[in-house]
Amino acid sequence: MADLMTLNCPTCGGRLQITNDVDRFVCAHCGNAHIIDPGVRVESLAGELDQMRLTMDIRQAEDSLAVLQKRESMLEQSTSAQSDMRRFWIAANIVVPVGVAFIGIYEGANVLFSLLLAALLGGFLLFINWVLSFNNNKNEQSELRRLNDRIKSGDRTLNFLRQELQRVTDGRRAVKND
């Protein structure tokens, strides 16, 4: 009795079990018929299927990695723009209270009252700015860390898939040479 080989259908990817001595088979999942060249051994076909699967996995991993890297780039740009906006708000937090103090003094209000009002206004603006920037910055940094971790994981997966493809390709070359 011939040995059973487990393969994936080249059309649908369904699991198949066929024997070494067949020259054609029909996928039980999608119904597509496949012919095996008489000179090609089933092991070679299995290697070819593995090679195709790995190639598709590599393309999918590269596409996913590209999306993550683009998302990371956009988030970094957004963070940079928000950083510029924070600098503007910090400057406004200084200029507005100082302006209030000068206007109060210029209009003849009590100097101590004008300075106190300016300090309270400046403190309030700084507090609001801190609350808004703290939450946004914390969320953005957390998202950047998650993206960075996913990109590193994707790089490792991609390297593994490429090594596996190289191993399968080298194995197929050895079978053809035999």
C-alpha cells in the first residue's frame, strides 16, 4: 500500500490526503481537479505547496507590517503637531496672565489684585493645558509603544517566514537533484 501524504489544495488551501502513486486528485473541499505530472513526485508537490503558502504568508506579513509602519508614522506626525500646539499654549499661558496684570495696573487697579488675578488665571490655564496634554500624550505614547511592539513582532515573524521559505526551497532543490 502506498504512503499517505497530507497536502493543501493549491486552489482553496483545504487539507488533502493522497497517496504517492496517484497522478490526479480532486479536492474534497472545493471540487477542483488537479493533475500531477508523472515525472514529479508528491513530495515535490508538497514542497511546492509549502513554498506557495509561505510566499503568500510573507506577502501578507509585509502588507500588514507596511500598514503598521504607516500608522506609526502618522501617529508620530500627530504627536509632533500636538507638541507644537502645546508650546503655543504654554506661551499663551505666560502671555495672557502677564497681559492681564499690565492692563490691570495700567487701568489703575490695585497692583496686588492685578498680580493675584494674573497668577490665578495663569495657574488655571496651565492646569487645563496639563490635563489635556497629559491625557493625550499618555494615550499617544501608549499607542506608539503598542505599534512599536507589533512592528517588532511582525519583523520577527517575517524573518522566520523567509527562513522557512529558504529551507523549503533548499529542500526542493535537493529533491530535484536526487
